[in-house]
Amino acid sequence: MSQHRKRPEKQTRGLIAGAVAVTVAAGVGLGLWAGGDSGPAGSARAQSSAGRAENAPVPSKAPSAAPSPTRSYPLSTTPRTIPAVRAHTPARGPGWRPASGLRVVVNDAGLADEGRLLAGELGLTYAGQKDDVRAGDVRLTLNDDEGADPESYRMTVRGGRVAISAPDDAGVFYGTRTLKQEVHGGGTAPEGVVRDEPAKPVRGFMLDIARKPYTAGWIEDRVRELGDLKYNQLGLHFSDDQGFRIQSDSHPEVVSRTHLTKAQVKKILALAAQRHVTVVPEIDSPGHLGAVIAAHPELQLRSAAGSAPQGTVDISKPASARIVDDLLNEYAGLFPGADWNLGGDEYRALMVSSPATTYPQLAAAARKAYGSSGTVADLTTGWLNDRARTVRAHGKTPRAWNDGFFRGTSVQPAKDIQVGYWTGKEIGARLPVEYLGAGRKVVNYNDEFLYYVLGQPNQFYYPTGQRIYEQWTPRVLRGTAAVPSTYDDQILGGSFAVWGDFPNAQTQAQVAAGVRMPLRATAQKLWDPRTPALTWTRFKALADRLD
């Protein structure tokens, strides 16, 4: 796997103001190049530099015959891809299409993964690091634009060659995805320059493998699909009341019979790294821990009347924290990504009218920890902060569901805990602007658009790609109303989520088919902030053609 460059803390998204497609009056010479060429595409100057990557040496002799741009070619059109490219400068020329014997070359050994993958997909030869220039080359280049978004790229198709340049291997990879789609089914990459970058740094797909186990092969297929659509996160919710689905060495007793081995997970992680997809694990707590409680019934929360709410550990017991921290510490070593979902949602102790009287042991623990005014909500917030501290020690950025944050507590959630906003239906529901107004960063999981809940319980309906495409944007965090644009930078992006409430409602194949168009629509809306250029009918037809 390639070594990824460290991303700058603040990504630059200002793209493309000056990269608008060229508009040319009738009769004027066409094919001017953003790189500074002033002659038309058929001129000697244009031909002599055609296809040369930035800073690449001029070949000592002209390469073997390759079509050269001339005025006889029509002006190229913007490539049709999913997600759509942000800007394309058209030109006259033959474009590029793959052929046996053509090379993929790189300027940095760190691009070997990207180069080999593209060569294999398009039937080309991966030639490694080369300085010479040949007809038909695809050249992948890391540039020195350190201020640019690391996921941005520039792709130049000129004189029968392709040059993809980016400040990071992620950007180069996304450029290869664009090229792959352009030439799909025998097509031609159009002459011209693509300048592209995502609108949002978080573009995710979350999969509940706890309630419905999926095979490793199925998950790998989704990783390939996500990479081609320029997603960069895969969430794995692998612990819940119904199952614990990844092999554990610290607590093997909690693991379900049907589970992924660590070897299988490492294979998924290796594929994900190759496709620039970060896996974000989730061990939800202090609710949704039924699989852990099944092996450790002494951790079950019980009310004063003796009732035991499903999946809820007693957070007044130190042993509850120890086992969860054991698991967090173990899996932090398995998952190399920088993000971690702590869950925090639907703690049933706070879903009753009087938590303090219903669970007096929690009220007593809260007063002991936080003084006479301490509440059960304070104690639960303290639990979240402690788990955040555990993953932070491993260099992880914590995330929690919005109903794991409570209004009016004396204990405040740590500032760096990102909000996964999914619902406004919880007790004491808070509007998204409350989190944003407090300065928190938010990931959009809007359950009205982005929740695919198997069996469609509780008025959840399978989302359609058309509704996402036509009505949703990352600023639509709750319901159908967008938050003010002033908060746009705090909304890191979004994630489409598949939940397994009724795991037998659909097969793996049916899930893959059901999420196909919603995933493509979500990818489009996270990559490009503009109103889509294509109608839904044409977008769906494009998806059908590219698959």
C-alpha cells in the first residue's frame, strides 16, 4: 500500500472560480491551454508539448505516431461521471482511449498502488517510475501544491496522452476513477483539462454488521464500489444487542458465532486503504451492549423495581467501563484510521420520565462524582468523555450520535467529539443549530433521507436515490429543512447508513441492489455543491451505463 501524506489540518475548497469551461466565439481558434500555451491546439507549439506532465523532460526524439490535435476535431464536451467533475476546460483533439501496450507511469513510488490498479482495470502496462515520454502514456504525478485540498486533482488529456496530478495520492486516485469512468465500455477520455475536488471531506457509507452479518466478500465489493464513487469512509457498527461480529482476543466470550476474523478484517482494511477508504469502527455504549451483557450479566442495568432494559449496562459499576475500554483499546490497534464512533445513543436509563428515581444507583454515582447537583445525564456524559479519552490516547477523533449529547448538563461533552446527527425524535430533541451554534463539527446521517433500515420499522422507509438527488444536501440535517449556510464549514459531510433491525427482511444481494442508486445520489451531493446538471432520469441512465 502506498504511504499517504499527512493532510493539512484545514482543507482548501475554493476551487474552481477560474476554471470555468472555456467559451469561444465562432471562427476563433480553439484549444487554448490553461498551462499557458497561446496557440491553437493544432499549432506546432501545442503539438510539441502535448501530453507532457508538469516538469517531465522533453523526449529526445518524437514519440511514435500518435494523433495530434487539429482544428478538424470538434470541441470536447464535459465528461459524464458519477460524481460529476467540478470543472472541465474543453479543447479540440482526439482524446485518449486505452489500448494494449500503453503504459501507466508514475513520478513517485508512493503511487504504485494507484498505478497498478488503473493499469489492471484498463488493460495497460504498469511501468513504474519513468522519466521518458511515450505515445499513449498515462502519467500519475504528485505535485508540490501543499495548500491545496489533498483530495483535489487535475487531469489533462492532450495529444493522445493523460496526465493526472495532485498534491496527495488520494487526489491522484480520484483522478484515476474519473478516467476509468470516462473510458468505460470503450469510450474516449475527452480532450481538455479537468479540475476537480470534493465539496465535503467526509463522504461515508455506514454498515450495521452487528444485527445482520455480511460476508467479508460482500463488504469488499462495497469497498470497491465506494472507491469508484469517491467515498472515503466506511463505518462498521459491529457490536449491538444482537451480536458482536469481530474476533476479540481480550474478550472472546462476547463474540458471536458468526463473525469476521481479524485476518478477514485486515484484508478488508488493506483493500480499503488501496481505495482511499478509511474504516470507522463503532462499539456503541453504554446502550446497545446486549452481546456483551449476554456474556457478563452482572453488568446489566436494573431499575429499583428489578426491570432490566435491553442492552443497557450499569455505568455506576467500574467493571462496565473496564470491559468497554478493553475492547476499545484492542480494536484501536486493528483499525488504523483517525476516526472512531463511540455511539452514545439511546441509553435507556435516560428514556424514562424520572431517571433518578428509576435508577437510584446511577443518581448516587452521579452525586458522588459531580456533587449534590449531579444528574444521571451528567454521569452519562462523563461516560462518553471517558470513552473519548480512551480512543483519543490512540490518536483517534471521537464521534457520537446526537442523542448522546444532553441539554442542561453540568458536565459538557469534550469539544472534539464530532456529532453524528441522525434524528430529531429523541427525548428532549435538540435542533441541529444547537450543536452547530456551540461550535461542534457535524456529520450528516439524516434519518429521513440516508437511513436504509431493513424491514422498514418505526416509519422508516427505504430511501430512494431520486429523493436524495433532488431534495437533500449536506445542510439538510434534520427533516427537509436546511440549516443556514453560515454553518456549512462545520458540516464535515454525510454518510448513508444501512441498519439491520430486521436482518432477514432482505438478502445481501437485495441490500446491494437497494442501496445502489441512493449511494450514487449521495456521492453526487457530497462531491459537488451545485444543483446537479442532469435530471434524475439522465443521472440514472448514466449510472446504468457506467455499471
